[in-house]
Amino acid sequence: MHLRSLSLTQFRSYDNLALDLSGSALHLFVGKNGSGKTNLLEAIGILSLSKSFLNAEEEHLVRWGGEFFRIRGETEADGCEQGTIEVVSQLQPRRAKACFKNDVRIGVTDLIGHFPTVTFLPQDLELFTGPPAERRRFLDQILCQVSGEYLEALMACQKILKQRNTLLKAIASGRASENELSPWDAAFARKGSLVTLKRLELVETFGLALGEELRALGEGWSEVRIAYERAGEGRTREVISAELIEALIRSRERDVLLQSTGAGPHREDWTIMIDERAFQTFGSRGQQRIAVLALIFLEASYVELRRGERPLILLDDVFSELDRDHQEHVLASFACNQILMTALDVQPGAESACIWEVGEGKVITNEASIRPAVSC
């Protein structure tokens, strides 16, 4: 999948911007910190996921003083089929959001998966040392792009969880009884079992090739696996669902006390195990960089396999986080993908890129830097 053009209206630091991205498979946006480089990648991420990969609220995405933003992209599939994707979000006169594919309005959630992307952000280096929510989000963004069934189940879980927690507060205040939890437990287990099962399948798939990827990046670890941490041992939806219901029943008293649901996919986690040691307990920052890269390579391969399309690669400030050898490895590994990346300045190894200078709400390129797209 390639992005042929990008148009922004009142998005972040840009009033009106139109970029022609059709001339090259590798684009590098250079500029000072705060110049708006990451905003460009964020806009493309919204075309892919319908929301900011920085978890920014909609009102923070609209240019200061504006009432709406519009992002539009012209795409070209690997089979050369062309199309358009557009996201519009307004704050006034009332909050509303609309998505369009080929100029036909579709649901916000229906947008996800049509334009697959894989993203590297500097904060991804905290994947192993940060909270479990970030590691769950990493899996969710992959699975939502390849499975509409997973997306529906995840959203249903979030909705049911919110309603169950509201009921727990009512029980704690004496306005409801614990018996009223049973239908919510059953619904949560039914949807949550699919979320857990799909995540488990994904980490096991990654685990099969992770050791090889790490060795290719220079780490000589012999035994590498990914452990998914959950309550229960079930391997089918039926068993996982039954285990979750049992866990919810066991934790009811504690849930009422804390007014929060203590069991379910929203409490699960995963970790990389190296020779049966948890990676986050000993991995250096350099090793964390390498592990994140290995996961991104696996993510791109997985999305391509499941979607039948090579995802667009978004790399934010990757050069500052990697040495020269690993920079070259990244570019070589994604040679058949379209890559859009940011940096403070042009780095060795990116000479073949189409260079864009970013600053003061403008993005300017030197036509001489445009290279033909590579066909793989």
C-alpha cells in the first residue's frame, strides 16, 4: 500500500497543506523539534486507525482557533488499485466525526484496516518498562488492522467493562445487588474470550520468529519466547470464557470494594523471556531498541500476511535512536514498503530519500531529491 498524496486542513500546525508523495518510496521530513514533522505522521496514522497514535484528544488535533480538521489521502494498493481515504472531525457547532472511503461515508470503525500502517515512535522504547496498558495497546493496534471481529470484540469489552464498573459503584452504595452482575459477567466473558485468544495467538506467532529477528540484529540469545500473562490456561474460547466467569465471581467482593473489575483482558500483559528471564529485568536501553525493532519487523510481516498488502511504514525520529548499522538494517528490511520518516537533519544512509524541509507550517521539497518508487 502506498500513499500517493496527503492533504491537511486545520490540522495541528497546518492551515492548508497538500503533499505529492507519488514520486518516491522513501520520504524524509527534516526540521527542528516542534516544527511539525511528527504531525504529518500522526495525520497519516489517523487515516489508518481513525485516531491519533499519540492518544491525543480531538480538540488538540484542530489547529488553534479552528473548528474542524480534515485529512485526506490518495492511496494505491499493491495491485495498483487507487482510492481515497478521508477523516473529518469538527468541534463546532457540535462535536462530530466522519470517515470516507472513495468519497463514500463509512463508519469510524469501518475505516480501520483499509490502509494498514506500522509505526515506530521514540516512546515505543518504553514498551518493556512502561505500564501493561502500552503493551496491550501494541497488540490491539495490530489485531484491529487485520480482524474486524477482533475490533468489534475489543470495543464491546470496553463498553461492557464501563457498564459493569458503573454497576459496581451502585452495589457499593447499596443501590443494586451483586446478583445483577451475572449477565454482565457472561457478556464480558463472551467477548473477552475472543480478545484474549487472538492476543495469545499473535504473541505465539511472533514468538516463533522473534529469536531469529533478534539474532539478525546482533543479539546472540539462544532461547527466546513471549509469555502472555493471564488468569487461566484455556486454549479455546469456551474454556477461556468459563475461566473468566469463574475469576469474575471469585473477585466480586474485591471488585465491589474497589469499584473496578479486576479480571479480564484489560488486566492481561505480556513479556519477552530470554533464557527464561524476563527481558525488562536486565535488558539495556540498546537491547530494548533492538527488541522493539524486531517486533516492528514482525508486525509488518504479519500485517502483510493477513491483509495481503504491504503496510505503510511510519518512522518518527528513528535515526536518533539507532546506530548506523541498525539504521541501514531498518531501511533494507522495509525496502519493498513505502517509508515516511522524520529526523532533525539528513542522516547518512538516507541519501536516496525524497527530502522535505518542515517548518513554520510549511513543507518544501527539492524536486531533485525525488527518486522513483521501488517495485518489489
